[in-house]
Amino acid sequence: MSGAAHALDEVTPEVVRHIEEALAAGNSTEARTLVEALSATGQASVVEQISEAQRDQLIELLRRDLDPEMLTELDEDVRDDVLEQLDSKDIAAAARELDTDDAVNLIEDLPEEEQREILAELPAEERAEIETALAYPDDSAGRLMQLSLVKVPDSWTVGEVIDYCREATDLPDDVYDIFVVDRVGRLRGSVPLGRMLRTKRPVPIVDLVDPDIPSVQVMTDQAEVAHLFRDKNLVSCPVVDDTRRLLGVIMVDDVVDVIDEEAEEDLLKMAGVGADDMHANMIQTTRRRAWWLAINLVTAVIASLVIGQFEGAIEKIVALAVLMPIVASMGGNAGTQTVTVAVRGLAMGELTAANALRFIIKEAAVGGLNGFIFAILMGGAVFAWYGDWRLGAVIGAAMICNLLAAALAGTFIPLGLQKMGVDPAVSSTVFLTTVTDVIGFLAFLGLATIFLL
């Protein structure tokens, strides 16, 4: 996280402009100097901000000296474009410098044939590790874990562990926990590095083991892993198979990326846009958004059909046409508030079957109370505007009906979608808009037809 914050200080608009000017002038030496002075995150930020043509020019310029860490920091669409410029040897050279999880992330979306070419360029041990990780499903703990960790047998003493850590050449750069296994590789627990260093050398390492440390199965979904890290305040977490054999470890920096990705994905899905829309080209972005707008068009037609049933009432009382969007708009906003809280609660594991009924009752009460408050305010305003208390009463009653319906829809829709196995972040707002528009128009125009005509 500190690297990302540092990069924000490095990559100012002036830096980006100087790099663009150097590329435009063909001054490759200056462009290279400016880019190489940045961190990996800073370089990625520059690559994402410059035009596609200059991006190609810069990657060609840095081809043999690309920072592998920079590739892992790029937006997915931009990284795909960059990788298209590189040959298998270039990508393999980058993968050799990365941890297994980052190397997998780099090549996992490439065509299988290109993956095989890249893997063929890697040493046998690294190739086997990456192939093992690629065999696990996307978004699983197996894809997220790194294989480089400190794993020691339970028969060793503290002194033997310390000597091993000093002499081994394949240990990770950052070590927080020592994982202790039995003779067949089953996880017995872990020992914090600091605790081990404060203990005398002759002490058996097993005497320091915490056997109750959290662990995750290799097939566990990455969202569940993120919940575990957040709830237990973990820095690292071992990954095990069905027999509790230790396979790898997940580090907190990778989980932070997962949390960001999950939160961003849910937020963008609710608006019907993609995570890569910022950097995708015009055709890709148009195609991604068009289907969502088509669904909204269908729901808008449904709402229009409801209005069409009351054409006579609208013709006789023009004020209805002026006021009815207010009812629908208030319902839509109130429903969006509820559905946002519900989707977040479901994503974070805070809204479950155990407290769903309590949540529904609370949101319904909030919707009803807000409906009553704004019914009084809007009813009074309409009476002052049109001088007709009946019209004020109708819009007030419609306001209560729609805000109560919006609250109920905002809870039942995401809960129902999740029950059916559909991501509530994707479809909730479409159904919510339909419900609030239909109920709003139906309540307002229906009450007006009954009491005003």
C-alpha cells in the first residue's frame, strides 16, 4: 500500500506531460530516464494515462528493461494491450522475476497456446509451480496463494529453524510466520517470526506452535478469504488441501487487492459499467453498456404502459403529469439507499438468513416513516401550489405507498437474487427501478382516478 501512495506523489500531470513530449519528439533517452525513475506503480500509472499510440511506443522502448512488477499493477485491458506487444520470451523473463501468484495473474488470461510457449521458457521448477496454480479455478485460494513460504518439520528445534532460514536460498523476501508441519506435510500450526527469535535455540519449535491458527481450503472462494483476513486481522494465512497438507500461503497484500477488486466490481455492476471501461476503446465500452441499457429500456416501457392506462385522468387533470415524476423519483432514490445497504451487507457477510427478517422490518419502518414525513411536506406544498387539498392528500398517500414499496423491494430483490444464485449487484437496480416506477405511477394515478375524477 505504501508503494501505491508513493506513486501518487511521483506521477504528477507534469511528469506525464514531459514523458509524452519526449516520446512525441522522439527523444527516447529522456523518456526512458523519466520512466525508469518511477516505481513500478508509477510506471503503470504513466502507461495507463498516455495515449494508445504512445503506450505502444513506450513499451517498445522499454521492451528489454520492463519492470515485471509494473505489469502486475496495470489495468487489465491495458495489460492485455501491453502483452500483445511482447513475445513469449519477454513475458517469460518477467514471470521469472515475480512470485508465483503474480506470475499466474500475468498469464492466466492469455490463449492456451501462448501460455504453453511462455511456460516452455521457464525453468522446470517454476513452470511446475505456475501450472499447479493455473489448475485451480479462477478466484479461488489456490490461484491467490504463493508457494514460497517457510515450512519446517515439527521435529526441529528453534536453532535448526534459524540456521535453515539463514542458509536457504529460496525463501520469500517477507516472512511473518513460520509454518510447522508433521512428517507427511500436514499443518500443525504456525509460529510468529518475532516469537521464535526471542526463544532459546534448544527449545523444540513445536513448543511454540499455535495450533488454532485460521487456514483456508485450496478451493475456497477469494471473497471468503478476504472476509477471513478482515475478521481475524491476519497478515498471512496458510492454504491446505482436504487432508490438511500445507500447500501455500496467502499474504495480506494480495488480499487487499481482492478486497479492492470485489468492492469496485460490485459498485460498477450496480451502474451497469465494467471495471475496464476507463481504458477500453469506444467500441468495447459501447458494447458492454448497450445490453444494460436495453434492459432498462424494457423496464421503462413497462412503466410507460402503466401511465398509458390513465391517459384520461392525465388529460383532465394536467397537474398529474407535473407531479407524478416526483413520486417515482422519491421511490427510486429511497430504494437505491436500501438496495445499496443490502448488497453491501450480502457482500460483506453481514446480512444473513439469521438477521434478514430484522433487516427487512427495519428498512420497511424507515421507508414508511420517511414516506409519512415527505407526504406531509409534499402534500402541503401541493395544496399551497394548486389550492386543492384532495390533490395534496393523493400525492401524500402515493408517497407513503411508494417509499414503503421501495424499502421492501430494496431488501427482497437482492435477497431473492442471491437465493437464486444471481449476483445481486448486477441486477438489483434494474428490478428496483421497475418496481418503484410502476408502484409510484400506479398509486398516484390510481388514487387520483378514484378520488379526483
